Amino acid sequence: MQSLHELGGDDPGAVRALLDAYEAAGGTVGHPALDSFAMAFAVQANLLSLYAGRALDGTAEERGRAERRLATLLPDLLTVPRAWRLLDACRR
């Protein structure tokens, strides 16, 4: 499911094309549900915690790197509404 978010983004057509290609290659999608994104949510939460901590308390180099990573992570954050939209695209 993480791949759907990373590669399909917010474009239902891109999500559907990715799923169709995956199935054509022999993969199975099954019946994804919101909990299918549990790992993606957990990874994001850990990254946010790590980068926020370094942005606040790291060395100057760590702060700069953490701020750059946060700047790229935050705008594309997988949220529950985004996950629902991805699931809707899976069902079409």
C-alpha cells in the first residue's frame, strides 16, 4: 500500500494503472482496507519523530538535514483521508 501512495499519489488514474500493472504481472491485491496502510503510518510517524527531534536538538548539520527532510516529507504525508482516496481508487 505504501507503493500506491508513493507512486500513485493523489491521482486515481495512476493508482488504478499501478494496480492493473501489478495484477497483470501476477500480483494479487485482494481487498485492501485502511489497516493496509498501518506500516506506512508507522514509518511516517517514526520519521517525523526522528527528524523533529534532530531539527530541535541536533547539531547544526543534523538540524539542516532534518529541516530539509521535513520539508519534503510533510507536504506528501499520508493521511487518513488520502488513504481513503487510495482505497476508493482500488475499488474501481
